[in-house]
Amino acid sequence: MGPYGWISLTTDYGTFDGFAAACHGVIARLAPAVRVIDVTHHVPPADVARGAAVLAQTAPHLPLSVHVAVVDPGVGTERRGIAVGTPNGILVGPDNGLLVWAAEALGGLDTVVELTNREWFLGDVSRTFHGRDIFSPVAARLALGEPLADAGPSVDPKSVVRLPDPVVAIGDGWIEAEVVTVDRFGNVQLAAGGSMLADLGPELVVGGVKARRAQTFGDADKGEMIVFEDSAGRLAIAVNGGRAVVVLSVRPGDVVRVAER
């Protein structure tokens, strides 16, 4: 596959330091014509599941790309660096579960290679900055059309680390689902599909708080809680003019019950 005109970056590096810029710089030096899309550099530090969810929900909307993702609390340990070929792009990053949901969203894990070709790395590899020294230069070469097989030996896709599936349970008049993400507006996204709302009535209780089913924020009065299908097709909770995450006092990984009143 390739060459690719685009590379995306998803990291927990933040933008107060120069880490993200260093990755941009490495890519620009090796592949100056390739354009870079910053998905986010504000994944909560070391929150692999949050990074995986954000990338999986965003990657299908990007042009055909090499997607670099680095949320890597195991950097410098024996964890592998991998590249995953899918029908709709390549993903590059640590083998810690970060890439799998996005790979599935892009059509599945067709080919996986372990990144062992040191000629593709950036000089002396830092023990703590593989985003700059391994993942970015590898992505640049792949974007230029270098074969995935040249990055390293193939490995069994079944051996790739997977995150546990988020909790989703359904009963008569209720749904329980794990919080997947909380966005900057305080909206709470659950693992359940938004289509599950069709099985519930219009008047709901969420975590003991009265709510109702809606399609847009404007369907609610100020301060009212709504349950709706968000832009990623997930069941989500919002408060018109407020922050649902504060009202419910939840965080990613918690399980929330949505029930008919």
C-alpha cells in the first residue's frame, strides 16, 4: 500500500513541551511533502483506553493515512513496537492495545509487523521517547511507500495485545454501560450503541438523576440532562448548559445505569 499523503498523530504528550513538535519535525525531515493531522496530544497521561477510543472514532473520518499513536506507559520495557496494515490505512505504535480498536474500525488487522529494522529508526534510540525515535520515522517511511514488510518481521495478529471490551449490559427498560470518554464539554460517552436508546422510553433516570431522551442539546431546558446518540454513534449523556460528568460524578471506566422512570 501507499504512498500515503497523510500521517495522523494521537498522543498523550500535551502541547506545553516540545514532544509533539519533535515528532512533527522528524516526519517533516524524512517526508516533507506528507501532511500531518493532529488528532489530539491531550489524551490523559498513560490512559491507553482513552487514546484507543479517540483514535478509533476519528481515524475512519481521515484521509487514507499512516496513523501514529503513542500512549505508552511501557516505553523502554520489553513491549513491542508494531505496525498494523488494514484495508484503509496503517497504524504505528506500541503493542499495548492502543491500536486495535482503530484497526478494527479501518477494516481489520490484515498484517502486523514488529518494528525491528533499526535502519528506519532515528539514530540512538532514547529509552523514553519512541514516538520521536521509532514511531515517527517508521511512519514517514511507510507514508513514502516503503513496504510494511521492510519494517520488521510479521507477527500473528492474534498475538497483538487487546484491551478488555467495555462493559455493556441490557435489561427490560434499562442499559448499563461503561464510560468510554468524557469530552471537554463534560459530555459522557458510554460504550453502548446509540441505537439502543430506541428500546427505552422518553423519560429516564441516569445514575439517580432525572433525564430524558433527546436528539439535540436544544431539546432540553437549561440544566436538564439528556441522553442521546452522539456523533460517533454511541449513547451519550449531556446537560444543557452544564457538565454531565460533574452531575454524575463519573470518570472513564465507571459503569452508568440508564433506566426508564
